[in-house]
Amino acid sequence: TNDIARQFRGHRALRNRVCHAWSAMPQFAMSNRHVSYFTRLTNNCASNAVTATVRAIPRRSLRARSTASRHRIAVAILGPGGATGANRAQTLADMVPKTSRYVIRTISAAGSREATATSGVGDGDDVATGHKKKLRVAYQGMPGAYSEAAALTAYPTCDTCPCDQFENVFEATEQWTADRAVLPFENSLGGSIHRNYDLILQHRLHIVGEVYFKVRHCLLALPGQSKENIKRAQSHPQALSQCDGYLTALGVVKEAVDDTAGAAAAIAAAGQMGVAAVASRRAAELYGMEVLEEDIQDDKSNVTRFLALAREPILPRPGIPYKTTIAFSMKEESGSLFKALACFALRDINLTKVESRPMRWNPVTQQDNKTMQFSYLFYVDFEASMADENAQNALRQLQEQATFLRVLGSYPADDSRL
């Protein structure tokens, strides 16, 4: 810890960040042996704050990164179980010391103004130089894909990093190729994207924001054609299903491909006449195609919920509505799910999503001489932050009953309207 303290000396901007972050967290409860120490910490000057902070943090919560990020202290976990990998044995009790409600994990997120009222995302600071840096945001698909548009909505000044598959997006963020990941998790028409719900448990990333993105499908074709000339339509299977009524009435053959923007790029590259792509207006601009008709989706309220992921969690801020996402499993017994949901209902915590998925590591069980049955993992979103005492108490009660519990992230709720 003394080595880390020495690294901080001379970095005035970072010292001020540490003091500001601690002073912004009066609602955080700590163990008795730390309360008086941190009270003195927030009243001391910046030069004393860094050393005091480092001494107060348990040794096991400090983690070395690369040379470029050595000034980051692992100083905050967003509540019980906030920092986890995909190890199924890691429950809330494994993640959090019994003597503390919060083990502090990262101060840099608080000082970089990461959270906003809309999506909890924004540009960051370069800790080593104190200068503003442009975030690199990974998404799945080609330039012109809806995921790219959602990434730019979340981070308007970012550099986007296209990836071929969802797995590549997670890997790029974990391996520091990208600073953030923006991925679709559910659609108002097609439901949840289960692959991403499975992947988030397999990777060490945290949800730091959400974006509700209104999808507006367009019929694109090479210039000089009309709708009557179109015989085939290509796009992602989800996009085709969302425009099924329109395409059926048009009398075209529907052909599924990997990506909406990829369909437009392929048609433009091959110079295919009589073939249309269902994609965004931006894809038409990028690949030199013409928009034959806009808003061709069957349901005009077609919205996809994207989640922003980062390597570190963010600290809750007062005055902003928050959501928290958790995953848990219960014992196979009568009323177990009712008891789990009652932890939130008894405290008037509103649930915005409840979904079950077969447990990947133990999908089928058979106890005593009973018939086989599936084991389920439950994903729940609720309207509260991990700084909320009601949320902390609900998770404590849930942890007593659950066989697995992980907090996937606590983040500002998107308050945009249709």
C-alpha cells in the first residue's frame, strides 16, 4: 500500500478526484472501524486524503493493472456481489466481507463524470495525464448497424469499434481493446437476446448504463429502382420478422443474413439489382443506396434496449433514478420464487423485468427418486441503486435463500420517451 501511496504523490488532479468521490458518498455505510477514519478523510486536505484512503482499504481489494492504469485503486464495489466473474461458486457472501456493506472498488469512475441522467454513460478521463480521452466503444455488426447508432447515442463523441460476434465485443472490452461495450439485450417485439444474457455471466464486465433505442427499418436498394422492381429482401432474421407483414404484402422473398448493415454492404458491393436490404438510413448513406421507404416495421413502437458494459462499476449519484440488475438461482422447493420476489415486494421496490433461463452449468437435475426437471437462473431488474438501504436489505434477505446471487450492475435508468 505504501508503494501505491507513493505513486499518487504529485498527481493533484487524481488526489482531488479521490476526495471528491468520498465526499459524494455520505450514504455509503461502512464497518465501524472505518467510519471515523473516513469521516476524518473527507475533512482533510487533498494531500492527506490519498494516503489515508490507501491505508483504510483492505490489502486484498487492491489490484495492479497495466502501467497505463497503475494509478487506479480498487476502491469500490457497488454493493454485495458487485465484482464477479462467471464462477458459480461465488455468491454474495463470497464477494463481500461480513464486516462491510461495501468494499470500495474504483474511484476513477466517480471522478470521470461517467453517470448521466439518461444512460449512465459518458466520456472518461485519462488517469495518467489528467486529460480528457475519447472512449472506444465496441459493438456487434458493421458500420451502419443499429448497434453502432445505439453506441453513438450513449457516447456521442466516442470512437466505435465494430466486432463480428457478440463474444468478440465482450472480449474486446475485457482485453482493453475497447473501453466500453454496447450490446442489445431485449427488443419490444422480439423479446430478450438470450445469448447476451448468457455471455454477461461468463465475463467480468459491469452494466454501467442503458439506452432505449427506437428502431426505424428502411427498405434500401441500389439507385434507379422502385419497389415494384424488388424481388428479394435481405436482412437480419429479427429485422425480417419485425417487417414480415410489410414484406409479405410487397410479395418479396425474405433472405436472412448476419447483419442489417452487412446486407446493405453486400448488395452494394455486388451491384445486385432487384434485391433490397432492410436496414437503417445511415446504412444507405454509408453504402450508396437509396431509401425506397422508411418505417416499414409492422409495429411503430419498435424499441431495443441496449446495455453499456465496462470493466469497472460506477458509483451511484444522488438525484438520479437508478436500476440494478441481478442474477440468482433458488432451491428446488415449493414457493421458492415467491419468497425471492417477496424480498422486493415487502420493501416497495418495483421490478421492471423478471426472466428465467436454464442454468448453463447444471441445466437438468433429479433429486431423490423424482422425475428430471430443469434448473433455472433468474434475471431481475429493479428500480433502486446499491446505495439504497432498502435494496441492500432486500439482497441480504435474498442471499439467505439463494443458491447463487450476482449483482450485474447498478446504473442510471434511461428516462427517454417514445
